[in-house]
Amino acid sequence: MDRELIIRSNSDAVDFALLKDGKLIELHKEKDDSNFSVGDIFIAKIRKAVPGLNAAFVNVGYEKDGFLHYHDLGPQVSTLLKFVKRVSTGKQKDFSLKDYPFEKDIDKDGSITDVLKSNQSILVQIVKEPISTKGPRISSELSFAGRYIVLVPFSNRISISQKIEDKEERDRLKRLVKSIRPKGFGVIVRTVAEGKKVAELDRDLQNLVNRWTGMCKKLYKAQHPTKVLGELSRASSILRDMFNDSFTAIVTDEETLYTQLKNYVGKISPQKESIVKLYQSNVPIFEKYGIERQIKSAFGKTVSMSKGAYLVIEHTEAMHVIDVNSGNRSNKAKTQEDTALEVNLISATEVARQLRLRDMGGIIVVDFIDMSDAENRKTLYNHMRDEMSDDRAKHKILPPTKFGLVQITRQRVRPEMNIKTREEDPNGNGEIEAPIVVINKINADLQKHIKKGHKNLSLSAHPFIAAFLTKGIPSPRSKWFFDHKRWVKILPRDAYTYLEYHFHDKNGEIIS
């Protein structure tokens, strides 16, 4: 399995595309004017505490105040508040916490007004970026994420990732971390730490302690609100959270970014430094790797899949609804139940990809094709779970109902990725589907007609589409010949609208 990270840079944004065996599975955009990122830490002031919500609104410099719920305060928020006050006034100059006295944990079911007051200074971390009309969701239980571990100030706990299942390895990691953990800090061991030596863990830990110290130095007489610690750049954070030995290439078209990435990979995985490459060509990087084509075909309301099946994706304020359709697919060798299972499994793979690609969050309801066999429904459920196992966002999947509905909840920490795929009609009649979507439909129809045994096929299409299918080496028509051993005659038709096309059989009769 190949994993490639392709990074495109332009004047005001950086686009990150993650490919799995050449297929686009994640797309991120980082704008230079972005003021908030998940993981950023601000020194801010409490605007007001609202007992009815058991939460406080905090001024973090956004048009809408940040929302801080009681359950996001952390058990040692009293210690944090005292520490921030002492550091801000210059009374506390030792940031190590080794001799700093901890206050009593706050009541788990207490009230926000017992802990926070208006105009109080507090350190808060962004856990969800501003979405729509809502301000950022914040927490005062701070954490510093590294490559192998997460450092948690004002805690003494050591936790091991649940994904590390081997008991001996869990015990080994706990023993190692216990020997290097600085007093006053808790540590969460991440999944990628499995099998790592104590020197690697200690180096990661020291980097995080240095970040904590650097942040504390900014608190003295700091303005409110001020960002005192910025999360890593999106490129570095993606590599930190996702990079593993299966990565085969990291390619960027920007020289400064190339140097940064090479240095970062050299630190975390020296043997993989050579996979970082600088792209130098007149062909745009997203065109070269087929990403632009996949974006055009993957972000519309209708998403085509193999064997004629397709998804229809609808968005509402409360939820996302995905409908699975088998299309014109027919297979006489199988029962209707077997056909439904096959289409559902293909669709489950694509649904998992779409959730990551669009970063869809909240409640998602998927209407799969009905299956009467309980064993088949179980197979679909297990397949859906496997396909979403690589998804970094927290999610929960419920088993299919008898009606074929699968309900999914998925954590949303950033605004949903929404890309416009429709283009201006050259004939001046509003907007039309992108040409590449039309080509995908033509390819699907061609496969359908060949399966049905049609020979001597011809295609009538708008001159622009006809030219696209016949030009180039190899042309799309040439690829059809190599794939299907059929030569399709293409006829330009001036009278056709831009998106109109028809396949004809050997007698010239329209078949689609």
C-alpha cells in the first residue's frame, strides 16, 4: 500500500492531498490568514460565566466568544489559574512544576460559577475551530502533542493508547515513561510509540517541555487575548499524526516548504528523509498526480463508483444524508441479495473516503440497499468499521437497521471541506457540471454497454467533448481500446448542448 502526501503552495494558501494507492483520501487547505487552529493556546479573559449552560464565554479575539464548558476545565483548573496569575505578574519564574503545589481537584459535578469569575485570566486551548456562526470550542485542560507522546501539565497520570493491545508492550512503555516523566506533568503515550526506545521518547518529551517553557515566558504582562503557542504548521502536524513507514513519497512544489519538510522528517525518521522530494515541472503538481481530476469528480452532490453504483450526498443543518444507488448495474449470475451486498461493500469504502475527504462531522445517516440476511448486514457493518479504522477523527458507527440505515457520528473540529465543482457554461446558460464529471459518466456508460455485449459502438457528443476524447497520446479513446478491445467511433455534433451525448449501436439506434 502506497501513501503519498502531495503539497501544493500558492500565494495565499497551501493545499495538502493524501493519496492511498493513487486515490485521494484526504484534502486539507491552510490559509495564511487563518487565526485559529486546533491546538493553539491563548492567554484570554473570562467574559462571563453562565450557570444555566454550566459554561463560560471567553474572549479569544474572535467575533464570537469561545465556549468553555465546565467539563472542559480539567480537574486541576484551580492550579492552572493560580499559576497563570503568578507567572503573568512575574512572581513565578520557575516553569518546571516540580515544586509547584497542586490545588485540590474541582468537583466533577460542580458549577462553573464556583470556579471562574468575570475578567479572570486563563490559558485556553482551541479544540474546535470556529464553524458557521459559532465561536471556537475551547478547553483549559492543556495538552502538548508530540510525535510519540502527549504532555499534560498539572497532572501525574500516565496513559497508554488503547490501540497498543500487547500487555507486555504496554507495561514496557509505562515503565519507560515513568522513568523520564517530569514531576507535575502527565503523559499520554501515542500508538506510534510502540516498539520505540527510551532515547526517542525522552527526546520527544524534552521538545514538549521546551515548548511549555517557551509558552510560559510569553505570559509575563501579556495582552489579553494573545496566542502564546501556535500549533505546528498543517504540514508538520499532518506528518506528526499520520506519518509511518508506509509513506512512499512526500512531494511539494515550494522550495522553502521542501526544506522544512526534509528537516522535520529527518528528525522523526532519518531513514525516510529521501522520500521528501521537490517537484519541478511546468505541469501543475495536482494535475501531474491526478488530484485535480479526483477533486472535480469527488465533491459533487453525486459521486460515481465502480460497476455503475453511485452515491447521492445531501447536507442539512442537523445532519448529512448519503443514499446508496446500484445504478444500471446488472449481474444475472448472482441473486439480488448478493448484488446488494456487493454494491453496499463498494459504497461503504467510498463513504469512509468521503467522510475524510470532505471532513464531514456531526450525524451522518447512510441509506444502504436493503438486505434481508442478518449475516450480510453484519459483514457490511464490520467492513464499514475496518474502512474507517484509519480515520483520525473520533467516530462511532451503529449496526445497520433492517431498513439498511447506518448511523454514524463523527467529530468535527474544522469547517467542512466544501469545493465548488460546477463550472460556468460556455454557452452562457448558468452553471454546468465539470467536464471531467461528464467524461466519468461516459466511461461508466461505455462499460455498461460492453458488458451487455454491444459491438461497433459509436458516440455522438458536443465538439468540445469529442475533441477531448480523441486528442492526445494516448487519447481517452485509445485507452478504451486497450482496456476493452473495442474501437468506439466518435462523432462531433454541433447541435448538441455541452453535456449532451448518446451511444449508438451498430444499426445507429440510440441505446443511451
